Amino acid sequence: MAAELLTGINDITFTLPGKRKGSILFDKYARSWMIGMLMLADFGSLLAAMVAAFYFRLSPDMVNDSAYDQLFGLLAIMVLILFSRKGLYPAVGMHYVDELGQIVSSTSLAFLVMISVTFIFKNTQYYSRLILIIAWALSLVFIPLIRYVLRRILIRWQLWGEPVVIIGEYSSATKLCEYFTLNSGLGLRPVAVFRDDNSSDKKPMDFNETERLAKIQASKYSIKTALIVIDNLNDIDLLVERFRNVFQRLILIKDKQGRFGLDSLVSLDFLDILGLQVKNNLYSASAKFLKRFIDVLVTVFGIVILSPLLFLIAIMIKIDSPGKVFYRQIRLGKQGRPLVLLKFRTMHQNADDLLSNELARDPKLKNEWDRYQKLKIDPRVTRVGRILRKFSLDELPQLWNVVRGEMSLVGPRPIMVSQREIYGKIIQDYVQVAPGITGLWQVSGRNQTTFLRRAELDREYIQRWSPWLDIFILLKTIKVVLLQNGAY
């Protein structure tokens, strides 16, 4: 038989979380539970922001407390409605970047409407616009933060995640099951695998038997959603037809490591024809202008704040080893033009000779260099250089490259000219945008990932770019640097 139902945890080659007490009731109403908890969290976040802003006001006696109760009620209703329309309840399968973007845009719209209403109806004697602006700013921090903390708590208590069944070829389905089990914050909790090795290029299987097994699975685990692994895009119609009457929701899954470039696809309905548009977000002129504006604003502010630290690092480098404070290296920049990359010097003056001698002497070291273009124990690095590299402080002078327009805060990491061929066809995407001080590679395993995977992450960044993705990468970079994940 081409289809096999694996209902028991022991039948699967990896371990899933154990069953909870009362889990049948939770599984049946999982989405309702998650929606309710997120709504409570958002309501509490708005209330906390409003109360905090209320006590920050300059003239307490001039503000009518009861008037703010009515205003807050209207604001909370508006925010909850906007969040619902944007799919933030329960935000199942939504990436943190997209969730942050929807939270910021929807919350900002609600507050702008409230501020406009108080201005149009001349209610400033009852409402302080300063309080509303402060509450707006605090909400943009409180809502995503409290949502994140709530998820972490509920995941630990095994009270987060909609039960789903995974349908597909066994090795792909089990790999996908492991992925969603590890990334439980996405809100999809695999409970079993429905093995189905059938595809359009194989002999047809017994559809009635397949449907019967799927219905048993859906009933046993109160499953309303199925993840269907697709290896061949030609199988989509067949797979949907077989399972659309068994589950309320079907989610088609395709491994991004496959041969199809499926990042950032947008479906287009041309009546009798389905279109799939592939987006390269950073190629548009408006996106480039917005990104450049943010780069200049943040970088100038950062240089002013970090200037004492930059001066201290320069002194430490001079004391530690002879040579210049800064190191300039030619890298591949935008449009394939040479880029003079500015860094704090972390190596000895005769670094190239040291590397050549060590690679010629140690085959294992050479293999590591060929695979990662990096060395964990690099003989060229100075004592201060190791510290700077550990916390990525050697990259700070590249802020000047950003000011000059040669680099961006976030983007593909600049590669050496000699690495152009290693990048393969992805180099065509790389040269279209300015390289960045940090990027997806930095926050996705960094030096623990292969060079090929680094190139793939660069292309994914270009296709998926948004201001929220840059904010997400910058915040995650701080975490990665502090924890020294993959740094050497």
C-alpha cells in the first residue's frame, strides 16, 4: 500500500512532546485558546501602555480620568479588529518579522485615528495628545514583547500550538515534523505523520483508502489542519483534491532548499489562470530609498553614541601589537565594483604568510578553510583581535562605509573578490544591493554555516526584504553577539 498511517509516537523515528492532561479538550479548541490568550495579552499591553503614559503626563490635575476610560475602550476595540483583519489571531505560521510589521502598522493606524479624532472634534481640553503619543510608543514595545513572553510560557507548559498532521513522503515529512517541533513558536504542533509516497509520476493509489486513513487521523487527534509536503509542483491539484474534504485547512509545504525558488511568492488570480509572482523586494527604487534613509539616520546617531568605545578600541590595538589601527581590504561591492572595507585590525602584520604556512602544513586546517572560508583557531589573529572578533567589534568602522553609501546596516556580508566564483549564480542577486554590516547569515548560525548556505541566505534576504526584517536582524544580531553564537 502506498499510504501508511503512523499514529503512535513510538512509530516515528524521533520523539514528540508527551501528551498533556486534558490535551483532548485543548487540541479540539487549540486555535480558540490561542486567539483568546493573544487577545488578553494585547489588551493588557495596551492597558499597561496607557496607564504608564497617563502617569507620565505633565499636569495630572488637568486630565479627566473617566474620559480616558471611554477613549481606551474605543482604542482597544479598534486595535483588536485591525489585528484580526491582519491575521494576528492566532498568527499561526506567521514569521516574527511579518508579525512585527503587522503589529506596528495596525497599532499606529489605531492611534493615529484616535489622535486625529481628538483634534478634529477639538477635545484637547479632555485628552492630552502627549499621553496618546507616549502610549503609542510604549504599545509598539509592549505588544510584541508580551506576545513573545506569553508564547514562551505557554510553550513551556505545553499549552501552545494547533495539532496538525503531516502528509508526504516519509523522509521529507519526518524532517518537517522535527522542524515544527523545534520551532514551536510558529503555532503548529505535529502529532503524527501520514506517510504518502504517491506522486503524479507513480501509479495511482486507492483514494478511498487514503481518505479513510486521513479521516481516522483527523478524528483521533481533533485535527483540523494538515501540512502537505509537495516535491513536485505538478502534484498540487491532485493532493488538494484528495484531502480538501478531510481537513478544514490544507497548508502546502515546499522545502526552500529545493530546486524551485519559492521565496516570497504571491498568488495572483487571473480568473481561470493561477499566477505565482516572485518578488525581489530590494530591487524597487522606493525600497532602496527607504533603506538608505534608515541607514543614514541610524548610523549617524550610532557613531555619536559609540565614539568613546571606538576611541578606546583604537588605543587597545596600538598597545597590543605593532601596526595600524585600521585594516583596509578590497571586497566585492554593489554592481560588482571594488569596495574598500574598513575594519579594526585584528591580525598581525604578516598575516598572509602565517596563513599560507599553516594551510600548507595542516590538511585539516586547509579543509576547514576551503569549506567555511574561516578558521576557528586562526594563527593570524592577535590577542585583542580575538576579543574584537568574539563580539564583532572589529566591524564597527564599517559605519563609515554606510555613511559613504558603500554599505548598508543590514544586507549580504561583503565577500572577497576571489570568492565570486564560489557564490555561483547567486552572485547576480548579490551585486544588485549594497552589502551589509550584518545580515541573515550573521543571525543564522554565522560561521557554523557553509559558504553555500550563506549565499542562499543572502538571496533570501533580498527577496524577502522589509524594514521589519532589518529591525528583526538588527535585534537578533545584538543577541547573537552577546551570546557569541558562532563567533570566532
